[in-house]
Amino acid sequence: MAYLDRTGNLTSTRKGLSAAWNADVTSIETSMRLFNGKHPLASDCDVVYFEIAGDEKLHVNVTHRRVTKEIRGWAGPADTPKGFVHNRTFSGATSTPQLVRYVREMVFAGRV
């Protein structure tokens, strides 16, 4: 029986975030580190948090090196040179625990 080597790296980048989302993103990042310690990634994953001018939503891109299972609510995947990107936006009405759960589900999505 073959076992997956679960040694993937998780990176997180903030681009142009206003103070409105900093606490939420800090909570997400903390949760990802704790969860990854217990359930390591099977491959590298990059998460980017950003805002767009005139749009108060939090935008999140999650890039996996390999194709993952689809997670409800996430668009994608887009096949890019860096991997397979899924994205989603969140409004201020989304609670921090919900944000953590939604991002964690995409980050730790299983491979296809």
C-alpha cells in the first residue's frame, strides 16, 4: 500500500489589505498553521489575501501545485504556471470562524 508523503509547504501573502480585514486574515493564518501541524499538506499551497479598490470584499486565491477536489463556493480551478488557482470573495457579513472554515476547506482539499 502506498502512502502519500505529506510534506507540502503552506505560504500566505497579504496584498493591499486595509485594516478592516487584518484581524480576520490573522485568524485564518493562525488556524492554517495549527491545522497544518496536525494534518500536513500533501503538496505545496499558496494563499493570497487581497482587496480591490472600490470593493470592500476580501478576495482569497488558493493555489495548489496539483488539481484538488472542488469545494463548494470556490471558483476555479484556473490552470496557471504556478499551479491550479481557486478563488472566492467574502463580505463583511461573514464571521471570522466561517472565514477560517471556508479557507481551511480549500487549502486542505484532497487531490483528484
